[in-house]
Amino acid sequence: RTRIVQLYADIEQLGDTVVTVAGWVRSIRDMKNFGFVTLNDGSCFKDLQVVMNRGALGNYDEIAAMGVGSALVCTGTLALTPDRPQPFELQASSIVIEGASAPDYPMQKKRQTREFLRTQQHLRSRTNLFRAIFRVRSVAAAAIHSFFQERGFVYVNTPIITTSDAEGAGEMFRVTTLDVANPPLLEDGSVDWSQDFFGQAANLTVSGQLQAENFALSFGDVYTFGPTFRAENSNTRRHAAEFWMVEPEMAFCDLAGDMDCAEAMLKYVIGSVMDACPDEMAFFNKFVDKDLVERLTHVVTSDFARVSYTEAIKILQEAVDSGHDFEYPVDWGCDLQTEHERYLTEEHFGKPTFVTDYPAKIKAFYMRLNDDKKTVAAADCLVPGIGEIIGGSQREERLDVLERRITELGMSIDQYRTYLDLRRYGGCQHAGFGLGFERLVMYLTGVDNIRDVLPHPRTVGSADF
Ligand code: 4AD
Ligand code: MG
């Protein structure tokens, strides 16, 4: 079996030879004595045109009656067709039906809404749009590994089941081995969930950061890349209950170094995807977002903006003064809403923007307290169309300051013993960030809903299949 991508790559050698290609029917046209099957095998974005002649095929009528979506194995001579839009076609000498597709196949060759396609998780990856999205997703994942591996980072797999809450935000899914129908009870009659993971209270990880920090203090530079889970009930275009996160962590690194790494990584991944997926990018540019390629090209070749939270608030307040209408008020101390993030990166700076030094009150416990005692050494990267794509910070390496912060927030020192220990045995300045992988794929493709860049989205109201 030869894959279609190989035909395009090796057509000089393969022209006029006999090849076998297996794939799924995208359309069939029957002109009585001859006909055309458009086949795609998923190896690349391009289809193969298979020509069938009644005289050459014993099962011509059977093939001509095949439905869209059928799986066929086609053998024939690869004929060059230099004067036609597609450079070659397969003149079939045999077509074997591997699996017929029923007439109610939902992926007919017409444009369907993405809402409808979301209900077809098992089939939508056969459409042009979703083939393009998930190939880009795959190439972007490989590029992330290359970026860090080329720079000597160690890839560390962090646990999915954990007793700690890395963000301290209480947005965890509980993991339980208890008999839910018959749970153990406390003296007052309420359910005792504290024992649920073989005698401990455990949950699905919200972030691999704490364990990545641990490895950073052994290897220097490390990264995680894995699934994370958030039990936040946010039914938005950019929140999922299960998503993938890339989390580098670097010892002897400050916030500026952290941002340099994030910026270099984003540029590297964007450049790699544009190089490796020209057909997919051209498709997105035509059907999803007309400015995509131009915008991404500009991102790769220009510096990101960097602005402090305090300056960002001033910019937003000036926007309000000159008549811009935000839904949420803007005051120093408020968390930036998506509309504020998008104003900054889209309207004001017109490019990816780091916002730094947020108020401590609205950020996680592990971020390093600045000398002003009000702000922390945090940096979020905001991009046009999406808002926050990366959240990062320099970590609090001072044991006493960190303990005080954990206590102030009403969190349990005991739960963070191991993490605090890292500050007692050769702690050092260190920093890292988390890139929401789906948000990156949205940015790369112009697709505006996280449900369409997750192969099988788990979002509020959806965990099917
Ligand atoms: O800003 P967050 O919560 O930061 C952390 O988890 C840190 N521990 C990262 C670190 O410093 N190692 O999440 C990081 C990124 C966000 O910027 C966003 O892109 C993505 O993860 N993210 C989500 N993506 C999809 N659905 C959700 N519910 C997400 N929550 C966060
Ligand atoms: Mg964040």
C-alpha cells in the first residue's frame, strides 16, 4: 500500500507504475462507462482521483453505487496529468471494497456546521477541516518536544492522580475508590471523602508544575506535556474540563528569562507548523480566518509586547475614558477578563503581549512576591483572538515568605510539605510557565472554539465517546 503523501513526494519515480492506495471515499461520479472516485487516506490533505472504466473493472456497478465514506483498496497505474489541476490520477485495474458505508453517512460532501460536527466525534476527523486541525495539532506537539529537546530540557511525566492542588484554587475532580453507593460515614453521619484514594484524599491534577519544580531542582531545565483537569464550570469557547498543558520549569531563571523562553517557543512552534503544513494553513486562511497566515508570519518575525499589570490597567482605563465599552469594570486589583485581554492584545498592541506583575491577591500562592509586597512576578501571554494562552511566573524560593503566603490563603502547610522542602535543601531562583496546548492550536488554526481543536472534547455538557 502506498500512501497518497508518498505519491505526491515521489511522483517522478512513481509515474506510470502500478500502485495500491487504500482510503475512504469522499465522492463518486458515475458517467455510465467511466467514473471517478475521490479518495482520501488521511496521509495528507490532498485527495487522489481514481478513474474507473467499465471495461477494466468487473465490479464497476457495485463500486459506482458505493456511498461516501466507504473504505476501498484501489490498484492501478498512476498516470501523469500535467494539463489538469491534479498532477496525476490512478487508472484502476482493481477496486476491492473493504467496508461499505451506509447511505445515512453523516459526513456528506457538503459544508456542515461545526455544531453539527461536534455531535459526530467519531466521524468528523474525516472532514477536511478536522483533518487539517488534528494534523496541525500533531505537528505542533512534535515541535514543542523538538524545541525543548534541542535546548537540553528533560521531559518529565508528572502524575495525573495527586493529593495536591497545584493552583490552590480548589478546582479539582475527585478520584475515588470508595463504593459511592455505600460511602464510609463520619460520626455526624456525613460522607467521609477524605479516604477515597486507598486511604488518602486524591484528585486529578490541575497542573504538573509542583512536580516539574521538583525535577527542575535536579535537572536544571525540564518540561512536562500532558493532560490536566479543571472542574471549573466555565462554559466558554476557551475552557475545557480536560486539556493538555506544556509546562517548562527552569532553575536559575528569572521572570525575564521565563518570558524569553515562552516567546522563543511560540515562534518556533508557529514557524514549524507553517513550514510543515502549508496546505492546511492555506485551507484555514481560505475558510476559517482570512488574515491567519499574514498574522502568524508577523508574529514569528517581530517582538512581543511586554507591559506591567499596572500599566495595562491604565491603558484599559484610558480606553474607557475615550468611550470603549467593557462589560466588566476596570480597577487596579481586578482580574483581567477576556474582553480586557483581547483589547490589550488586539486593539492596543496588535500582537502577542505579556502582562507582568499582577496583584498578589488574584494570583496563585507559589508566585514570587515583588519588593512592593503588593504584586507578584507573574507573566501571562495574551494573543489576539483568544486572550490568555500562557500563564507563568518566577516562583517564591524564600521558605518563610512562601509559608506565610500559604497560611494567609488559608491553605494547609502540611499538604505542601514536600514542596516547601525544596526551599530547604538547595532552593534557588527558578521560573516556569504553562501553555494551554488547545489554545495554541486555536491560535495556529484560527478556529475559535476549544471544542473543535480537542479530538474528543470534555467540556461542560460533553463527555461522550
Ligand atoms: O494560568 P494557569 O492556570 O497556570 C498554571 O496552571 C500554572 N501551573 C502554569 C505554570 O506556571 N507551570 O494555566 C496555564 C494555561 C492558561 O494560560 C491557559 O492557556 C490554559 O493553561 N488553561 C486552559 N485551557 C483550556 N481549558 C481550561 N479550563 C484551562 N485553564 C487553563
Ligand atoms: Mg492563568
